[in-house]
Amino acid sequence: MEEVCQKVAAANSRTYVRLSNGLRNLTGMEGYEALLKLSHKSFRYARTEEEHQSIIDDFNIPEENIVYCADAFDGFKCICGKKHIYHLNIFEWQNENEENLIIGSKCIQTLAVYDKLNEEYPDLYNKVKEWAEIIKEETKKLNNNKCVSCNDYTVRKNYEYRQPQRKHWCKKCCYGDFVKCISCGKFRKYGYSHYHNKPLLECPQCYFSQSPPSPS
Ligand SMILES: [Zn+2]
Ligand SMILES: [Zn+2]
Ligand SMILES: [Zn+2]
């Protein structure tokens, strides 16, 4: 067990050292000082050539952060030097060129569990924790759809649920055959409108109370 812990700690310190060196080369500041000066601007995916290009169009990224390849799209480079970063975070870094830096999500998540960082640079540790929290939330949005009732991103995308209602309602808002009405929050039996070709989101009371009054 201890050996495993040591391995994790070593990996974390390696991430920190690599990031520090990368930032020092680029900014001339000590790694932790440079990290403290960064503010999280955006969370993006660069899995396709279009996503890659849109990041280049939207942000001024320093050359050191971009990987170019002769034959195909190749992604970005984390400021720590690791290549092929698709799951990334853009940070504002105020230099004279107003460039933005890219750091991979993995590196931030690794730093967020690096205890030494907490001992040595508590303000930085708190900041990194906040960034890790942003990554967690944004990743949830990428992999999940919103539950139609509570609006939480908890319904898995591209997943074959056995019950059709689970494709729209989360576990909390679905109970056997019953689903939560999106207006009043009461559970009612799941129904599907074949006419509109979509699930009925409201209970009959809510649905009919909103329909226009019938002509007299
Ligand atoms: Zn990295
Ligand atoms: Zn829900
Ligand atoms: Zn209702």
C-alpha cells in the first residue's frame, strides 16, 4: 500500500515539476508564481480538426502549446510538454501578446491530489482544486444529457437504457414506471405521445391547465 502511495506522490510531483519548468521557460517566473497568476478561462475538447481549429481561432495560443503534424491534425501540447492533449483548459495569461495558455485536464487533476502542494503552496492548492472542480462539472456536461425534470447533467449520452424513460429522466426523477412531471414535480406514469413522437413531460393536470382555452 505504502509503495502505491509513494508511486502516486512521485507521479504528482513529476507533473508539478514538468508544469513548473514549462511555465518558467515561457514566462520567466517560478512555476508556482506563474500558476497563481493564471485564471481559468475555458474548458474545451480538441478531438477533431474542427474543434482544434476553433480553439486556434478563438484564442491566441503560443506556438509552444500547439502541435503541428504534416499529415493529420495532431492536437495541442500541454504546457508541461506532453503532446496530443485533447481534453484541455485554456487559461488567461497576461503578457504583452495577450496569449492564453493550455494545460491538460489530466495535469490539473493530478495536481489537485498532490498533498505536498497543499503543504507548500496552500493558495495554489486551493486554486487548483477549483480548476479540478470546473473540469468535473464540464466533463459531466460532455458525457451526459440534462434530466428533463431536475436539469442535472446525469443522463448518460449514447447509453442504451432498458427503460425508455431513463433516456430523459435521471435516477432521482424516475421511479419504476413513474416519472416526475417537469412542471409540478409530482410522480406520474410515464407516457409517450406517438402523435408528437416524444415523451410526455407533464402530468395531464399541468398539460391541460396550460393549453389555450377552448373557443366558446
Ligand atoms: Zn501537462
Ligand atoms: Zn432528475
Ligand atoms: Zn404536473
